[in-house]
Amino acid sequence: MLAEALAAGVEPEAIYVTAAGSAGLPAAAAAIDPARVYEIPERAMARLSELEHPPGILAVFPMALADLESVLGSGEPAVVLAGVGDPGNAGTLLRSAEIFGLRGAIFLPGAVEAFNPKVVRAAMGATFRLRLAVADGPALVAAAARHGYTLIAAVRGGEPLPDFRFPERALIAIGHERHGVAESLPRYDRAVAIPHRGAGESLNAAVAGGIIFYAFSQQVRTINF
């Protein structure tokens, strides 16, 4: 994770490392000001880290959020987390969104915090490369219209994904697995649904998002992967 952050050009404010963990520091860490690197005992690392078995390296980074206007002003596609409360799902959505060409992520009320440690770990470095913003639903709807975006919600009863034609300037909203997007997003322009064949009630939010992002990437070829 530290290597991913450094490769993305994000500078840590501090790095805490145990004697055993120092062997795992990425080569790029050699360029960091030594005054920002602190060697600490194992017992201190155990208190600092929320993990049961800390890897011996803990880095502190600024929580860099972009404003909504800068995210949408780019014209690039983004995912909207509309009530995704599980940090593992949220982080996986960020990871999948980046892989399939989305460039930003917007967290609405009801979603887990963007920099929740479990979100950051599940995102596998995408946190450092995507533009992340926090907004409320009405502000997002207004900004999307102002910047010419189509706001697409994944909802039951939406247009079947195989027949859906994505616009290039798209915001794809993934909601709560049980309640959908309704509690966070007051309005959207189009709805898409993944057809089901089996008896299961619904897909995991991260799995559903990954399927939709892939379909989007296959249609919108102008994205520079």
C-alpha cells in the first residue's frame, strides 16, 4: 500500500516501522525525509494499528478530498456511492471503478467514510489515484446537470444491462444492497439493472458495480486505459 501511494506521488506525513517491518519498506521510501520515519517497538505498533497482526509498517497520509466541481469539471466518468455502508464493498468498488476506467468517486450521505481504514485497504491503492469527493444528493444532482453528466442508478427494475447504452459522460450510482439509492439520491436520469437467472434476491454491491463498470468500459472506447 505504501508503494502504491508513493508511485501515485502522494507524500506521507510520517511512517512508523518496526525493526522487522523495515525490511518490507519499498525502495521508493528511501527518498522520504528520514525525519518522517520513526522506528518503534512491536508493542507500540500493536497499539497504533487496528489489525490483529500488523505488518510492521504504518504510514500517515493527508485525507485529500477534491471538491465536487473539480471532479465533475473534468468530464470524466465517476462512481457514486449512494448509501454503500460496508467498507469492504466501498473499497472494492473504488478498485473496480479505477480498473474499468472511471476517474472519480463521490460519497453521498449514508455511505461509509472515504478514508475508513478498511476502505483504503480494500481499494488496493485506488484511493491514491482517484479523485474523491463528498457531497449530498441534491448538490450532486444539480452539479451533474450543470456539467452535462447522465446520472445512472443501478436499481431493480432498471433497463437490462445487455440493452443499456452508456453515455461517455456518466456517473454510475451504486446503492445499499437492500435499500438501493433512494435514501441518498433524490433523482437520477436513467436506471440500469443486471438480469438475474437464479433465485438469489440481489447481488453484492461490489460485484454488481464491477459488472456494470465492465459493461461501461466495453462500450466507451474513448477512455485511455
